[in-house]
Amino acid sequence: MSTIARSSIKSGTKVAIVQKHDQPTQTLTQGIVKDILTNASHHPHGIKVRLTSGLTGRVKKIY
């Protein structure tokens, strides 16, 4: 899976994330981005975000 650039993620973007406890199974959770938590432009495991629901995880897919 290719890495997603931080610049392509904005507040309000619909994404699918993998939460920390779902990393072994790679179970995706959908939601709307509230905050971007990763400062780097790229991250090998995905940019970490907080969703409007309060969940945090790394972005695996942008809708």
C-alpha cells in the first residue's frame, strides 16, 4: 500500500483509518478528519489523525 501525503488530508475529509488496537488485523474505521496529528509530510504507516468521533488512527484510504 502506498503512503498518503499529509498535504492530501484536510479537516473535513472522509477517510478510513486503522486504530492502534486494529493494526494486527488492519480493520478499517471510516470517519471525518477533525485534526491531523502527524507533523511530518509523510509517514511509512500513514498520517495519524483524530476523527470527529474522537477516534484516532493512521489514514489508509481517502474517499
